[in-house]
Amino acid sequence: MPSLTLYRLVVAVLAVSGVAQMPIFKRYYIADIPGLGWTADFIFTHRLHYLAAAALLFWLARRIVLSGASSIGEGRLALLLALIATGVPRMLKNLPDVSFSPTATMLIDWTHLGAAMALGLTALAMVFKRHPHTSRR
Amino acid sequence: MLTSVDTKSRFSRRTLFKTLGLGGAAALMPARSRAAVLPDTGQEMATLLDLNKCIGCGACVDACRDVNASRYPEPKKPFPVMYPSRVKAEDFSDNRHVDNRLTPYNWLFIQSATAEGREVFIPRRCMHCQNPPCANLCPWGAAARQGSGTVAINTDICLGGAKCRDVCPWEIPQRQTGVGLYLDLAPSLGGNGVMFKCDRCSDRVANGKLPACIGACPNGVQEMGPRDVIVAKARDLAKATGGFLYGLEENGGTNTIYLSPVSFEKLNAALMEGKQSGKTGANTSERVEQQGPGRPHLARVADVMAGSNTLAWAVLLAPLAGVASAFLKGTRKLMNTSSPQPAVSDAAARKEERNA
């Protein structure tokens, strides 16, 4: 599978499982669509989110070593690093025996949500803009 | 036995017990062993509830309601119209008197179950899990576990999506519509109020006081202290009395440990029986369900977060695996380029063929 195709697939899974962490798929009838009932299962989508996060980190590390950070693109790399920098503490917070202060918990959650939205909106903008710097390999 | 004649009446069998309990039982019961104030140990704190001592008087429930009354929601009505139509308002503001289940206005209630011919009273509230799914999975950072082991919801920012209730094995948090931050965002499209539950009187404990329910109990049913001390005591008591424990292993461990003279399997079966028939264990005329919305079960609970915790290691190790796979690829390439040339080159082989 070409490298960027794998990346796009993983980010799509991250996006769906990430949005599913908010209680909206059931509210807005998405989970009622045959075959999409799992989108309202918070525990399943949480595990799926972790799996996709592992795949993203694997892909990112491998690509940086093989082709250099510049092959990812400056903007994309910055957005991904923001996502990872907020996602990893969020994950650490969820481990047993790890407690962050309520304020830190709130900020981690909000910044992770913000980073995800920034990546999503940028990707959407690129789709419409067909930016020449967006790699189409 | 006295029964409640009016559902809104505050005078009930419990009121009678409490009156007797506060007035006389405290003197008749064994001396209370709890400390007057909570030591500030900085450790994870747990609560032991000895159900052998609970007479269901409800002093703890009233104390909780009195102390937390100023924190109860005051919703704005009419509620915003919410879309789609399947989203229903949850409103207890006209039923604030209800104290026989968990509601946004009642964070502690007393359940009863009859097993082995004995009625057992069980004060029920948030279990304060050691690794709480409500706090871990709240998408908005409104729920958090404090270092003391207390799990609390920040009602100033909670949007009332009720995910915490969905992922809680006991479905503890309760929603009140028409209050909270969601009203200032997009009330028709997202959120539905604020979730409320026990926070072990965080503010009182921060000032060295006991949670209201513990201090008010005439029989010293509850004891709060460092988790290791409480767990050791719970195990010792269970061993000495042949009792049963609940909360030690549930959901990977909680900071609410019940000690019961009757097995929790039997108590839970009794609760479920009550659910089917709409009866309390002993008094069939009250006909109050003991298990259902706002009335948690007592079944054994597996660790909700276990699967995610295992996968967390995969996430942490993934970058190393990525680097390792890149090096493996590089090494293979290197080995292929440095492999010895065939003894006879292609050109030489073709020349040999022509000569042949």
C-alpha cells in the first residue's frame, strides 16, 4: 500500500473514532444506519482510536527515518505534532494511577480537540484548494 | 411498620428510624471509631461502609442534601428546543424531594435488599473508581479524578452529554436539563444540561472536614482514610465476621468498599427481583423499585478501561516499532547492495552462449 494512502486511511479512522468520543452519533441517527451501530459504542471507538493512533505513530516514525521530516510537509508535520503532543498526555491521563489536576485535564482535552479540528479543517481546505504543495504521490 | 403515605412527604419509615437513631441509637450502638476530621495524608483516600451497622435511617442522605443544597441546579425554563426530536429533556427540578434514587438533587440514597432473611441497607453514591471511565472518557474534560481518589464533575463546564453515565458501570451521574454552559453554545444542537453526582464533599475535605454523610451517621457506618489502611481493615473485618466485600476489584478497583453480612450476589439478585416485581425486600406496600435508573446494581464489574490500557502500550511503543522497521528496511537494502557479485557476469554468460 502506498505510504500516503495508508496515512489517509489511518487519519480517517482517527477522525471517525475521535468524533465518536462525543455523544453525537447516536443523537444524530448515524448509529442507526445499518452497520454503523458501533459508532455509538464509546468503549469500542476508544480502543479503535488508540489502535489508529499507534498506526499513525508507527507510520510517522518510519517515514521520518526513511525519507526525512521534509517528506511529510512542514504544515502537515506541525499539525500532526500538535495532535500527538496533546493526545499522548490525554492517553497517559487515562492510565491507572495517573491523575492530572482538573484544570490540566480540561486543557489537555480542549487542546487535543483543537488540534484535531485544525488538522481536519486544514485537510478540508486543501481538498477544495488543491494546493500545489500537497503531495499527490 | 410505618410506610410513606405521600410520595412527597418527608416523614417515612426512614424518618422514624432517624429520629430514633439520632436520639437514642447513637448511645446504644458501639462507640464510633472514626476520626473527627480527615487527616491530610495527600494519599488516595477510600471509604469503608460497614452494612452491618446501617439501619437505613437516612441521616446521611439528609446531611448530603443539606450541605449540597446550594450546589443544586436552578434550570431556566422553558428549556431550549433540542434537535433532533429524539433528544429528551431530563428534568428533576419539580421532583427535588425524591430521595429514594440518585437524581441531580440527590447524590446519595439508601437502597435496601433482603437476602437470607435479613434486610440490608446500602447507602449508594458514586463509587469513586481508581481508574474512572467517566473521567477518562469525558470528551470535554469536565470530569476528573483528583489525587485524593475523588472523582468530580466540573459543573461549570459540563455540557450534559451524559457520556459519563453511559460508560459508568453503575450509571451514577444524573442529568439536569436547562442549566450550564451548553445554554451559551448551541443548546438546540449539542449538550443537554449538566451531570451531577457525589464528589465526596471535596470542598469540605479540602478544609479538613469529613464528607457530610460520614459525619452525620449516628452509627459510624462509614469510615474514610488512606486507601491501604481502609483496604486492610476491610479485609480483616470480612475475615473476622465472615462478611463479603464489594468495590475492591470492581471496575479495576474503587475507593468505595462495602462490607456486607450477606453475599453481594444474593443482594444483587434481591435488587433485580425488586426490579421485576416493583417491591422492596421486606415491605411490599412501598412498592419502590430497588434497581433501575438512578438505582445502581451490585453485580460484579469488569475493568471498563482494561482494553484501552493495554492498547496504550501499543501507542507508546509504536514510534519505536516504526523506527525499527525503517532500520530493518535499510539493513535489507544494504545487504542486497553489498551481496557478492555472481562469479559469471551476464555479459560473460551471453558470450559463452554465442560461442556454444
